[in-house]
Amino acid sequence: MPNCWKDKTIVITGGSRGLGLAIAKAFAQKSACVVLIGRNDDRLQLAQQEIRELFHSAAVEICSFDITDEQAFDANFDRLIERLNGIDVWVNCAGKSIRCNLPDSKIADYRDLMEINFFAAARCALAALPYLQKTSGHLVNIGSLASKTAWPLVAPYSTSKHALAALAGQLRLEGPQQVHYLHVCTGPIARDESEDRYREQSVGLGEMAKQAGAGAPVGKIDPAVLAARIVRACEKRSPELVIPGRSKLLFALSQLSPRCGDWLLRRLSRK
């Protein structure tokens, strides 16, 4: 089977670690040119070195700036376009989560999560669309199972990911039809760092808050496996990728009967 990704240009936000880095490796393995965007220049350089060591002929560029800063984004995006020979895939992978009890949550929490998980992704998508239209390229938005359903202790995160899901639907409906739009709804992703990153936020919220996915009853997903599935979904020009697939049953039930869906969510969250 011919390699459709050879010499294609793949831009990935949040590309210095985690799923973003795994996606970069998956495309680099197929001889694509990958461009990593992130805020931490040191981490970007380490990611660049890691990819080059794995794939000796890999073309890897890095761009260090904050995509939530509109002025910084505009200036750096223009410079990026000048350097690249078009864009074939843009992956919105940058994002963050939170742990909080909804009655105690603050508007600042929602504003913070919306800024990185939604507004920055929308900014990137709108900027990249004209260039993806020229290449009949792919726009990939990394959402979450929380894009489709509520879950305890992550209200600002779920809210921001629901907004991203709405944007994905609008893009499919009225975005340039030459562009392929992929919305990825995934459960918790296995990470090198421990779950201590939520320890401070989880004080008084119970053990579930400290766990990956806030204790959602799904196994952690290997980022390399997920990255490979995202590449295949782009090749098939699939509109959505939901992992694990059985989650679709809960989503369908919640749409048919919110009362039943809420009951099941409460049962699952008590396990």
C-alpha cells in the first residue's frame, strides 16, 4: 500500500509530550514532516531530539509560543506559514483538565479551561482552514469522552470539551468541504507522570478525583495505539473516533432518556 503521508506537513499543538508527541511519532514514522507547537522550548527540543533519534530521516520543526495568547499566535502563525510548504494536517491536541466539586467551582475555572480547550482550538482551526482547503487536508480536534457526557468532579473540563464537540459538528456542517474534520473522543490516556498532578486539587474530593479520568471506569489508553488509530482515521476520512467504542451506548442512552443516562452515570461513578 503506498505511503500517503510521505513529505506531508503535520502541525500539532501540545506536541512536546503525551498524546501530541505520540501523534508526531506516528506521522514521522510514515516519513511526514512534523511541526510541534508548545509553550515550553526545552520540552519541544527534547521531543524533537527523541523523534530524530527514533526516525533518523525525520523532518521535525518546533515552534515555541502560547496559543492562548492571541497576539503571540497571530505573529507566530504568520511566520510558520512562511516557513511551510502548505499544511496537510492540523492537530489541536493542546489542553488541560481540572478536579473540582461543581458547587465550589469558580467562573475563573471555566474561563481558564475554555481558553485552552476551546478558544485556542477554535483560533487554530479558523487560521488553518484556508491552508487545509488548498491541500484537501485534515483538521483533527482531540476531545474526550467528556465531550459527550457529564462526569463528576470535572465540570469546567467537560463544559469546555462539549464546546469543542459543538465546533467539530459545525465544521463538518459548514466548513470547507474539501477539508476532512476528525473529532477524537477518548478516555484517559496513560501518562509517564503519576496522578499526583491532581493531588492538590483533589483534597477533600475523595480518591476518585486523584485518578486518571476522575475515576471513569475505562482503562487507560496507550498513546501510541491511539495515535496510530488517529492516523488511520485520517486515511479513512472518518468524522469521529470514540475510544472505547462501547461508550457510544451510554451516549445514545443519555440522548434517548436523560433520566436513565444520569442514573447510569451515578451508578458508574460509585463503583
